[in-house]
Amino acid sequence: MNQPPVRIVQFTDLHLYGAADGCLRGVPTLPAAEAALATAQRREAPWDALLLTGDLVQDDPGGYARVTDLFAASAVPVYCIPGNHDEPAEMRAALARAPFQLGGTARHGNWLLVMLDSYLAGMAGGRLATAELARLEAALAAHPEQHVLVCLHHQPVPVQSRWLDAVSLENPEALFEVLDRHQNVRLLVWGHVHQDWEGMRNGVRLVSTPSTCAQFKPRSDGFAIDRRPPGYRWFRLHADGRTETGVEWVDAALLGRSGPAALSAAS
């Protein structure tokens, strides 16, 4: 129990394009991701792993080259799952080498990370396939002594934004049936909603994370953009199961002068 906490940084909803000047909702996505990464390097490094929870690209497989530009030099694992704007086959091909890992599980100290694929072809919402739920069940059963962080792209609970909740996870009950059978899950983490949200359910901490580009206005019945800058989330996962987490926002001054940024191998 004297182990240092496992330090993880989550980036989500990068929405990168093959073209360096690609924009989403008026935000140039590559400079915004670069600014978020630079902010994290200044505030959070060193870390034990990075977590990229979907929508790495905006329906453009050329954007995966930008993902590798940003993260390929990482000295620690970069765990990735797809979102509804990703192209899973192209994603697997582009990121099929270290430091990237697509889905699966990973162990860090007393913690197990389980990465779920909620991609549903042609749909903005998501679904966990029967095989994915079985994989989760098996991972939790095989490691009852480990504290567990589970992540996926789509929100499994309402975030009080009517239009976003219409494109959430289609089968959250099936997910929670699995989680409720095990006592070792501490965190359930997702992206997709482009905003900071926190809650609790049956002792499990639930969190969503802002995008590295444009944000959606919380508690909005219809589509609405928030004026918040790019953001990311950090985690400190303690050996006794305690969790610390927070969201950091990119400084406007850094956004204004953002330029090429990528992880150094020492990060």
C-alpha cells in the first residue's frame, strides 16, 4: 500500500483530420489537441499511461497520421478505443504498434484497466456487443484482487442534455448488470459528450471528460456549443482503491500560439 498512485491522463474526442487545418465547430482540431497535450506535459508529467477514449478522427482515416505524430514517441502505453467518428479497421491498421494498444486490458500496480468498444457502425450512439460484455465479465472475474477502471466512448447514464442522451449507449442495463456482479470496479470513464460530468452509482465513480477541441454546453435540450476551451482529465489511482481525478482546461494564451507539439519519449 506504499506504492505511488498510478497516474493516467485521458484525452478524448480529438476529431483530427488528415489536413492540418481541419476544423470542427470552428475549432482547428490539430492545434487544439497540441495545446491540450502541451498543457498536460507542463502540469501532469510524468505519467504511467495515456488514455484516448474515442473520436480520435472526424470521419477521416487520414487523421490517424496526426494521432501518431502526437503520441508515437510516448515512452508509456497509449490506450485507445474507437468512437462513432472513428474508422475501426483503419484505426487498427494505423495504430498497430507500440506505444499504442487498441482495447483489451492492462495492469498497472494494483489496478486493472478494461477498455470497451461501443462503436456501432453508421450510428452516432453506441452499443456493447455480447462478446464485449463477456470479455468484461471475464476480466473482472479473473482479477478480483485488482481495483478496476472501465472505459468506453459512449455515456452509459444520462448527462441531462436531451440531445446528447439520445445518442448514448443503447444497452447500459447490460453493462451495469455485469458491473453489479463484481465488487472491484472503482471508476467508469467515457468521452463523447464533450463536457465534464461526474456522478456515483453503487459505489462506482462515473466521469466524462471534455474534448480536446470544441465543447458542448451542459444541460442543453438542443445542440449547443459551450465556450469552454479544450480540456483533458487526469487520474491518480491509489493502491488501496482510492481515486483522485480532475479536469484541466487549456490556457487561452497557449491556444493562440499553439504550434507543432508531440510527446517526447521521456514523457
